[in-house]
Amino acid sequence: MDLLSFIMDEALILVPVLMVLGKIIKQTQLIPNRFIPLSLLLISIILTSVMLGLSFEAFIQSILIAGTAVFGHQLFKQTTTARQ
């Protein structure tokens, strides 16, 4: 099962956007690290609603998009960072 097959093509561009925004948030240290995924979810809800309109489907898409961005970041981080 491919996670990206559940995300609409129009909303797929938001995955790298959220990854970049997450990196910016982390670098500026405006928000504690534990709240970055939640803030990305809120940003995803806003951006997806702007792109797709206010609907239940847009809300589900925003959760999938934020989850994919956070999961992708963690997968990359945990496979490339040396264990101590």
C-alpha cells in the first residue's frame, strides 16, 4: 500500500512545502521541537483549505499531507544520523 496514492495530486506539492516550513521553524526556535508536528498540521489544514476549499475531504488530505511530511523527515533523519 502506497501512502502517496491516498493524497490528491493537487495537494501533493504541500508535502515539501511543509518540510521546508518545519526546517525553518526548527532553525528559528520559535516553537519547541515537540510542537513542530502540531504546528505543521495546523499550517497544512490552512493551506489545504485554501487549495481545496473547506470540506471534510480537505481536512483528511491535510492530515495525510502533514503526516507524510513529518514521517518523511523522521525517516530521513533516523536512517542518516549516526547512532551513539
